[in-house]
Amino acid sequence: MTTNAPRPEVLRYTAFSSSPDGGNPAGVVLDASGLDDGDMLAIAADLGYSESAFLTAPPEGSGGQEGRAYSIRYFSPKAEVPFCGHATVATAIALAERTGPGHLVFATRAGTVPVEVVEEEGAVRATLTSVEPYIEEIAAADLTEALAALGWPAADLDPAFPPRIAFAGARHLVLAAATRARLADLAYDFARLEALMRRLDLTTVQLVWRESAGVFHVRDPFPVGGVVEDPATGAAAAAFGAYARELGLVPDDAVLTLHQGEDLGRPGELTVTLRPGEAGVRVSGTGARIG
């Protein structure tokens, strides 16, 4: 962005809540064509949200209707991330308020992510479909270090949910707490966990507790983004859906409800949908403009 160029409009939306006081806030720049990487990082740092999204013209062959396909990049206050679910939902809702509901296509650093936006009972809901996910094991020494950084004894893990690294656009370490009290008590070593996450190329640590067959409570430390905790994490929700399906913890055809942000005073709800024969994981939620 040149010195004399006007600063683009920066919108503020929350995702995974119909209230501006819930869910996860994101910055949204609908025209970032005049911004370079440093400009985008500076805007994200100034906002202080876990991520902000920046739109430019789509690459050739990306698909989608004219005016409904975009390239999108995501910046935390400290660095660019390859994919961000909540900022995608926030951006889709911001676009829908201007051009109406329908199908959108976003070209991300992780791959192409389609999003469907609909109006339901007066609320706007966006559903993204992730890139093809994968699951991998975590080395025993790395798991020990993660638990030490969190201050979690290994005995506090739920043995029904083995620790794994899961990817659906970004890499997340999935750890399941045996109790809701364990999940609620989160006071970790920021620098120590950040160092491990950088070495393993992790975006967040997805901490989960299973309330019932299809209902989970989740929290996501995000030190690599300069944020202690992400209030609602769509990318991690997609990764968790893939993890649960891969390990047979839920059916191939399932709808999961993830509650996040309650411990931060910003409650949000993420819906994860798994469909037989569909590699990608669907993550949906509402949103609202802030201010």
C-alpha cells in the first residue's frame, strides 16, 4: 500500500454466533488488491483478532460465478495462516449481506474452499467444505512435551480419544479431556507450547470434551498467532470432524455440535457435518457484524 493510498475499509464480523458478543471476531477486507503482505499483517495486528481475511481477484480456473469467487488470505497478529474457518464464515456472511445468499468459492493457500450461504429464520448461515483432510500420529516425546506445556497430567486425557495431529486446511493437535473441569482449567506455558507448535507446524491445539454422542465442548490455544485462545475455530472443527470419522469415533454420516468460547465469555456454536463418500468436512455457523 503506497503512502498516499487510502486505507481500505476494514469490516468487523463475528462467526459462529448471531450475537456480536459471541463467537470469534474477524477482520474482513473485501478489496485487498492494494495491500502487500506487510500491510495485511499490520491491519491484522492492529485489530488484534485471532485472524483477519483479505480478498483479491480469484486465480484463473478457480471456478465459481463471476463476482462470487475470490482469492483469500488470512493473517493473525503475528503471521499468515494457510486457512481459517471462522474468518471464512465471517467473510461469506459479509459478502452475502452485499450480494445475497448463494454459492461462493474461495481460493486459499490450502486449496479451494466452497461456501454456501443461506438465510434461515431471519439469520444468515454459512457452510464451508474443507479441503481433503488427513490424520497422523504424534510422537510420544512430542505428546509428553505438549502435555507438559499445558500442565495436563496424562491421566487427565480421555483414553477413548487418542491424541493425533489432524489437518483440514491447517494442522491441529487433538487432545481430549476426560472431564469438563479439566477442559475449563486452562493455564498453559505460552512460550513452551508455541515452540512445540512451531516445530510441528501446528496452528492450534484442539482441546475437546465429549458431552454426549454428538455434542462436544472445545477450546483452542493459539500462541503461534499471538493469541492465548481462539474463541471459535472453524479450521480446527473441520480437522476434528475428520479425526473423529477416521478413528471411528462417530458415524460416517454424522452431524456434530461443538460448543466453544463459553470459558471466554464469548459462546459460539459450530456444526460439523460428515457425509458418506465426501472427503471434505462441512463446518457451518451464523455470524453478525460488529459495530
